[in-house]
Amino acid sequence: MWTTTTRMGEGGSTDGRMTIALLISVATHQRRGEILPGLITYEPRTCMSTVPPFVLQPLLSSVDAGQICCAQALGSEIYVGCTNGSLLRYTLHVGPDNQESYTLSSRQNLPSGKAIDELVLIPSLSRALILSDRQIHIYTIPSLDPLPNAKPIRNVETFAVDHQHLLRPPPSPNEPPARPLPVDFCVIKRTAIAMFSISEERLTYFKEVPFQPGAQLARRIGHYLCVADAENYNVVDMQNAQMFPLLPVNQAGGTAPVKPFISVVGETDFLVLSWTGGSTIGIFITGDGDPVRGTLTFSSHPLSVCE
């Protein structure tokens, strides 16, 4: 069982030096049935005030399989999850006129045909974890072949791969082959957290511990897990079986739902967003639940925030 410890602290002033890249949809965001019609990126600009602060760079205007739900980039490739359960890989090509464009190179269809809610790429193992219809499927990249003898993980609310393990680089073709280290991740189910590890050969289940229901989003750094439900953010110390309440997702109250956001910043800190009624504040939190770096302020609640 988890023991719960209350840990609250003051944030600080707005830190204008922190640069956050935004991946914004033309209409709405990727999670839970919402749709991204295309992929675009915004690149920060630091020129004169007459120059827009971001430059719009279209990447994929559309796909030929349903609509885009989620996406991740790896090097010069983009992996896309769609509403009809299609998993697509696009690669960057340079034409004779030196114009760059993305071309569909691999495609896989999930057995259920349901929307892909989330995808996480694991470069060091050449694997992709795909969440769809409350199940996690495992595929190899770049081919998008299913991992042999790996059954889907079922009854999944959300999941979190250790961010420190995601930072491991892919195998280098210029170095002697070496067996990559396993990657740890945890699966949050309705009333439990299940611990897993994945290697090149197999998926290994370790244990399952009780947890409170209602989890919607989670991110992991080492043995620390930041989890959000519909109302609050919490940090879980999985090594010592302790949970620290952080702050509400919505500090203004009311019945309108506010979407939680958790991002990993650097190698040790989480960034969580909380709606105050007139604006959204971003607070940087350590795995111990302590605020660091100061705070960010957004005039409205972001559609998406990533590193």
C-alpha cells in the first residue's frame, strides 16, 4: 500500500528564460477522441517585435488513414497514430529541387481498428509502445512489425516509460554490436500500478501494487511517477511506496473539465499545468514534490506542451 504525505511549497516568479516548444493542432488536441487534422511545428523566434514569435512549418498536411490522433518524431522520421488504428511511419526525403518532404514508408494496422491514444518510441531498443482501446501493443521500429510472443497489456488507463531510459541513444552502426539495457515502464490500471521491463527479446512483468482509481496521465523519472487524475496532480515514490499530493488541475473550481498536462523537463524535473481561472500556471516539480525553477504563466490553457 502507498502512504500519502502532504508536501506543498511556493513556486516563484515567472521564468522567462525557459523555452518550451509547442506542438499545436489546427483545431483541437490529440487525447481521448479529439482530432489533429495535421502536424505543424512552431519554432521560437527572437527577432524584432514586428516579426511573429513563431514560424509555422507544415510537416504533414494530411494522412491517407483516418485522422491524426498522436505523433512522435525520431531523427528524420515521424510516427503517426490515427483514428482508425493505423500506425504510420513517414521518412524525410530531399527532391531534385532540394525541397524536403515526408513520404509514407511503413504502415501497420492495429487488430482492433480503434484509435491510437498514445505512442512512445524507445530508440535504444528500436521499439514502439502503442496505447489503443486500453491495450498496449509493442512494435519494432522502423519496420513496424509486432514484437514476437508479446501479448498486449490489457486494462490500461495510462502508462509511463522511465524518461531516463528514453534518453538512451539508438545503436550506432559505427560501433561494435552491444546488448542494449532493458527499459522500465509502469502501467496504471484502474486500481493498481503494474511494473514492467522490456528488452530486445521479451516483455517482463515484475509486480503490481494497489493504487487509487482515476488516473488519466502519467510521466516517470527513475523511481518517481507523476500522475494526474481529473482533479489533482500527485507524485509517487515507487521505491518507498509514498505518494505526495501536489496541486489541483483546476484551482478555479466549476464544472468545466480542464485537461491535465505533465512534461519531463531536463532529466530530473516535471512540469505540471494548473488552471487558475484567468490563466494557467506552469510549475516545475522535483521527484520529491518540491517546486524549483520558478513558474511559467500562460494567458489560456495550452492545447499541448512538450519539450
